[in-house]
Amino acid sequence: MKITDIIQEDVVTVYLDDTILDVAEVLRNERVGSAIVLDAHDKILGVVTDRDLVVYGQNFVDSLEHTTVNEILSTDVFSVAPDVSVEELAARMREEGVRRVPVVEDGELRGIVTLDDLIVLLAGELDSQPLEDLAAVIESESPPKDDDD
């Protein structure tokens, strides 16, 4: 199975020179736990998470309104192509120790796949009440999906 069925195409992005407070506001307003960080030419530079804001933002607590995402960004980000299998993606996520993976095609950001997306997919594929229960929690906490797709 390819990841094309679970790619979230409406990706939340921020820019390298956005402040930590700006990023926190975007994450809150979009009801997500991460954003892809882009440079001025829309090239992917990394992923910033709500955890990054809390853990690394503590170093800048007196200057949050002036501290940019560049100062807390981890640039160790990997991406996958849309034709990657679910199995390969899960293995790569485990190897890399990440929960969110940008999907890139021909150098362009096409979407994102998260660990939550994989759990929801597996819950639909397997006959497992515990997985279905987890999927229900994830879906209730996730941003609403566009019905236009």
C-alpha cells in the first residue's frame, strides 16, 4: 500500500524568520502539533513541533517575541516521495525517530504524513478494537479535513 491515501495535503507551514510566538499561534490556530519550516524560496528547512517550542523555547523565555524559529529549528529532516509504501515509511520513521514526515515530489512540498495518520490507517485495516479506539481519539483531536477532496 502506498501513502497516497493518507497524505495530508493541507500542510501548515511557517518561515525561518517567524518568531517563536508567531509559530505557537499558528500551531494553536491550526490545531496541529507541528509545522514545516520554509525559507524565503519555499524550500523545506525542517520541522518545528510544539515540543520544540516548549523544550528549546525555554532558553529564550525573556525574548520570545524576538526569537525566531531559526534559533530552535532542527534541520535533521528527511522527506519521502508520494510513492513510498506504508511499510517503508513506518520503517524509516522508526529509524529516524520521527513522528512527522514531509512528502516531497520534484522538489515541491506535496503533503505530510504523521504517526497518527498511520495509526488511523492501520486501525481501518486491522480488526482490532484497541486500535480503533486509538484512531477515534486521534480523529477527534485532529483538525477537520476538507470535504472537497
